[in-house]
Amino acid sequence: MSLTPFRDAVALVLNLAGERRLAAEMCSVREAQGRVLAQDVMASEMLPAFHGAALDGFALASTLEVSAFASGTRLAVEGRILAGEAFFTNCVNSEPHAHRIMTGAPVPPCAHTVVGKEDVTEAEGVMTLRREIPLGFAVRPIGSDIEPGACLARRGERVTPGHALVFAALGISSVSVTSRPRVAIAATGAELLPADRAELPFGSIRDSSTPFLLAALRGWGIEATAATTLIDDRAAIEQWLGGLHNTDVVVTTGGVSVGDADHLRASLEGVGATIHLHGVAMRPGKPLLIATLPAAQGGAIVLALPGNPYASAAGAHFFVRPCLTALQGGQLPRLCAATVRGHVRTPPGLTCVWRANARVSAEGRLEVRVHPARDSYRVSAFKETNAWAVIEGTEAGIADGAGIRVSLDDAFDGGMDE
């Protein structure tokens, strides 16, 4: 099995996905959370749309050419303006006066300044300023937040609750997003039993990779179209592969090494798939295979991951996720620079992708400590880590204080103690 460099393998996946970019569709903002935008979203109006009061108090009107209202200024109070009211549209009083006004209410055209209730005294329909108030104080100017033509979100961004907030404020109810990839999953192995199996026969194990993949997909805004378990039988695997239509990505776990029961490559070749590479210079996950199904079946990308759970999780993070992101034209997450803590032994010539604990030091630097459980069968590292360390292996290993790259989990919180 010849090994393809890790970076070249990732580049291959991105290239295959880029050639198969999915079509765009309109989607309501309510249903668009987590979806990837297919085009920029632009503002067609200004926000705020009117001069608004920034606090509860009084709108001050004056015809005087002044830069501020002096302390002690007395103004007659003419009515009250609540949020959503605009009875003052024809305000024509030419004498200095004031309107009682509430936060968010439109400031009348005859006024340009708002003063808080705490800065005035009021008696018998007249308010008196207790301090100097500069002209324009506490008024939200028209268009001061967003102007027409402003870009609200870029193509390739995932729609977030923050986007929904902005879109709603500007009356945007639907956006153009990329279609969700259709993903089929299969775990291979006669030893696999469902994860909810209470008792196991000797020699059997629970399938942990499929629940992991399903959960990961949901976190990426995708639901698998199919998920199954296949025995180590070439004919059975070929039958399943041959029945895959209307699928964009096929993810399998197990059956890609060189054992007597590893039939996945032969099964793919049996259905006419194109094998692009088999074997990546990485640990864990070296036997990873990348193929495409025949064009007659739609040409789905096949990402065949090793069966050991650590290895399949690594393959999912560094190959499946980028593939799905690229299919949607999304923005790929970047690796962060970090400092490793503790000496790390590494195999030369391999890119090691190991779970690690990342934290921001008191000096503001990102530091990581690689978890000691690194064998491909282990799952314990996943319960107490928050990042993937990406390390280029050498004979000498990686020394304490050396610079490496890391991929932070979505839930990374800085690793700071409360």
C-alpha cells in the first residue's frame, strides 16, 4: 500500500468536491440555520430607518444655533411619544419645547437631542435641565447601524443565529443556500453489534463509529440519508454499493486494510468505482481510501475510513468534514498555530493527528498537550479533549515548546478555568 502525503490527500478530496459543487436553493431564514450561503446577502434598506431615542426622557426642540442645551434651560413639555408612534409628523411648533419620549420611539423632526429623565426636573408641564446636554445627545441616527448596499453575510458562510437577528431586523425572510449533501453511511465488520446492545458475545464489539458519524453530521447541519452495517462479504458490500443512487458522499468504516476480510477496495472495483488513492501517510487512519462511484450512479465521492474508532474519527474530521464543506462551497476551517507542552514521540514520515487539550495561557498564547491515549482502538481521549493536534512526525519527536498546528473543536472555550 503506497502512502499519499496527508496534505495531498486532503487536497484531492477538496478537488473532487469542488468539481461536484451542489446547486443552490432558496430557503427561509428560519430553516437556514447551519446552512451554507450560496450568494452574498446585501442590505436593501438602512437601519435604523428613523432617528430614534436611545433612552427614556425628553426630546428637546430648539431653533437656536447652539452646540448644547445649557444647564437650567426650561422647556414646555408637549405630549408623549411612545415606541411605534408618529403623531408628531407635522410638528410645526417654532418655539423651543420638549416632548416626553421613550426608548426606541422616533425623535420628532423638530428635535435633535434627547435627555434622560434623571437629568431633568419637571413641574407644571415644564422641564428644567440639571446639566448641559450636547446637541444630538442620545439620538440614534438614521442608517448609523447598517446602510443600504452593506454586505450582511458572505457566500460560503454558515447561517448563524446572529445572521438571523440581522436578517430579521432588515425584513429578509429567505436566503439562497447550497443544497445539503446526501450522505450514506455503512460500517463493515462481522464483529460489530448495535451500540445499544447490553451484552456482547465474546469477540464482538459495539459499533461506535456509526453513532459518532451520525452525531458529527448533525453538528454540521446534515442528516444521513442511510446508515447500515454490512458483514465482511464482498458480494454483500458490492450489492449495497451498486444500489447507491441520489447520493453525494459515501462514508464507510472498516474493511480497507490488507486483512483477509478487508473487501472494500475489491468491492468498489467490482462496481466500477475509480480508486483515487489507498493509504495516507497519517496516524491514525493510514489505510484510508478515496474513490468515486461510476458516473451512471451519480459519481458520489467515497471516503472509506479505517474501522478503529480513533482512526475513523480522525478521517471524519480531516476528510469527511472538508469534503462536505467544499461540496457546499463553504469556508474551510483553518488550523491554528499553537505551542506544544511536553515532549511528544512521533513516527517519522507520518502526519500525526491526535486528540489534545488546548488552552489559552495567561500570556494569551494557545498551548496544547497531546493526550497520551493515541492508539487507533482507544476512545478514552475523546471524553476529555477539545482539539486535534496536527504534527509532522520526526525521528526526534516534537520537543516541549515547539510550534505545531491544531484544529479546535467547535465547542472550544479557551480552556480557561472559571
